[in-house]
Amino acid sequence: MGTHVCRKRMVQWMWRWRVCPVAASRGHMPFCTTQEPHHVNPSCTGQVTHSPVTQLALSSLLEMGFSETQAEKMHEGATKSRGKHVTSVLTALLLLGLNPSSILKIMQKCPEVYSLKGADLQQRINHLRKMGLLEGSLQRMISHYPKIMVLPIKRVNMVSRLLREKCLFTVQQVTDILRDSPEVLEDDLVQLEYKFQYAYFRMGVRQAEMLKAKVFRMSLSELRCRHCFLERRGLYQTPDKKGQTLIVNPPLNDVLCVSEETYLTQVAMATEEEFHVFCKLMTREQEDEGREDEYSSDEDEELGEDKEDDDDDDDGQHRRKHHRNTGYKKDRK
């Protein structure tokens, strides 16, 4: 179903149920006062009936453009999540231009979206637009990585600030990273910065090349294994300050943007067994380095404490010696 048809049905649904269009655009879904009041039978005021609410929810989903099967799955997910603002969330996603099939996949990938408020969701969407994610890119990113809708704006800003200030990416480059590798928003900030430093200093890769090769889609361990495996086989060399090497390095896309099979057969010229054994050895080396770092840090702390004790003893002796010298000078006078 096309986007135009979905929006047309959305407008029809809003008109039929008298949903305020101004509030819907802001992520709220209150009913307007123009809706006719329902007459309640006084004899049934003590009883609560859930069936009309269920029928209303299913009928609303059908009016939005969902098929019967999609509406049942959507209603089942909303019931399990106990979301109180599902209608406003679906309205925001439909107004974004997503079709019912895409919305259902989003909800199945990330059920936490059911629990959002429409106003909060709309605020996060607007924030992503302010960051430079235009129509088309925004919809694809949300469909691919719907968890971005439940991440706090503060978290998005923290990652964006780190990429700009610590990694020296431009504003447009940061937008491209979020568009192509939105998973970066969940990375540990220290590990994220270290991944950049490894690619920049150890591999000699500049920011523009990182974007083309989509470095941030790959984990740090996988990046290190592929790079070091080539380096120890004499197939990769870190460029010098002028960007020159004694050998011709393979294109970064061929190292990072291909499957493991293609990487081994066309770039590394090695077997799968050799690469896996090397990765295990690399893991052991990293574990040993981590233990050595912890041991050295413990030693430094102990040495620091001993030095402080020695300094205290030296200060005491110096004060006593200084006192004796002072008295001796006074006696001589």
C-alpha cells in the first residue's frame, strides 16, 4: 500500500473518530468535544465490559489501513505491552509516512515502542530531523533500527558530541554515521572513541574513509582481527606521516565491507581455519594485556602508598633535623 493511500485513510480515520488534527500533529490523540457522548445505562454502571473497547481498537486499526491479520497482531502486541498511548504512537508513525506493514515490523522488532507516549515519540523524530536526517533517510533508519525511538535524546546528543569533539567529524559526517550505523548509539563511549583511535592511528584511516567503509558497523574486536591478520601476513602497512607505505594496501572497503569468505579468499589469501585460530590468539593476547594492565596499576598504587609513607617519614626527620639545626645556631649566637 502506497504512502499516499495510507495518509488518505489516516485522514479518513481521524475524521470518522473526530480526532483533533492539531493534537495529532503534536503526538497527542485526545478526542474532540464534537464527538457525541455515549449514553450509559444506569443499571450497568457497576459492571465493566471490555468487549466494546477491543472492538473499537480493532476497528480503529482497520480504519488506519491495517489488514485483519496485521490488526490482530498489532492488538496482541499492544495488549501484552499494556501501552496506554498506542493510538498516538501509531498516528505519529503513519504521519511520518510509514505504511502499516512497516509499522508492524517495527513493533515486532522493538516492542518497547508500544509503551512510548505519542508526544515523546514526536519530539524524538523532530530532534532527528534537526540533526539533518531528511525524509527517506529518516524512515529507512527507523525501519532498520527502531530502537532509536526509545533512546533518550540526551544519549543521542552525547554520542554526536563525542564524534564531533573527540573524533573531529563534521556535522554532516556525524549525520551520515547515524544514518548508516545507528547501532553506534548503544556503544560504550570509551570503546567508541578507542575504535576511532585504532582506525585513525593504527590503520592510518582518515574520517572520510571511515564513512565510506562504514567502520562503525563493525565491532572493535573484528576490526582489529581483520587488520592485524593482514598486517602479520605482510599485506597491510600503517602509512607514515605523509600517508605513504612501502606496499600497496588493499582498499578499506575490501577489508571491512565484505563477508568473511570474500575477505579470506580475495584479500587475505588464507583459510578459514587459519583466521579463526588467529582470532583466538588475538583474544588471548588482549586478555593477557588486560591482566598486565591491572597488575601494573595495582603496583603503581602500592608504590604510591609506600612513597607517601616514606615522604611522611622524611618530613618528620627533616623537621627534627631542622629543629636541631635551629637550636644549634641559636646556641652559637
